Amino acid sequence: MTNHQRIGAISNAHAGREFEALARHYFSSHERLDLQPSFPVPLGHGSATKIHKFDFGSEKPPVLVECKSHNWTVTGNMPSAKVTVWNEAMYYFHLAPKHFRKVLFVLEARHRLQSQSLAEFYVRTHGHLVPPGVEILEYNPKTKDARNIAAAV
């Protein structure tokens, strides 16, 4: 196990795939959405575009989903490299066609030394990077429910 390996997981990639499966089930059961994995969408400025594959998506209804199952560091610090990936997702949502619903689906991550969840902290400190209309759904694996954290932006 490396210093950056998720505790209890076979690998970080494995943990990510497991979380994506939870996300797909959530959208299927709670919102009756049949989302396609690795959903391709052209992103860019003007005519300069390149295909980006969102974790999930659909044309009808138009939905784009990126999944992140990041956690606080063991010592309760913000995982700065992971938060950079959330910022990148916000940029992709900014570039995506306007007619899509855009969702960052994140794991509810709490630490005994922090009063906020990681998603709440992100919105408080990086909310200026969240494009209008983007939802940050924080998923609780115990209740199998999610709440929109971005509504506070």
C-alpha cells in the first residue's frame, strides 16, 4: 500500500469504480435515469473542441455526471491534489453545452477534526469556481441518499 492508497481498498481505481457503481444505482433508483458510462461530449471554445468522456451521461434527458469519492487526509487536512480534480470538473462543466444538467456526485466525507463535510468545505472555499446551475450531490453510503451542497453557492 502506498501513502496515498485508500485504507481498506484494493486500489484507488477500484474504490473509484465501486463509487461509480453506487452513483449509477442512485440515479437509476432515485431519479429513474438510465445513464451511459463514459459519456462523450465535445468540449472547448468556439470551433476548437475535443471529446471529453464524463463518468456518466444521457442525451434524453440531457445529464452529465462526474463522480469523486475523495476523503479528508488521515490528519484531517484538505486533500489539495484531490480538490484540484474537483476544480477541473467545474471547468469541464463550464465548457459543456448549456442544455445539460451538470452534477458532481461526491462521497459524503467527514473527519472528526472538521465541522464540515469535504463537499461543504469545497463549496465554502471554492464556490466561486462552481458554474451556475451545477449540482454537487453529496452521497451518504449509509442512508443511500444524496443532498445538493451547491445550493448554498
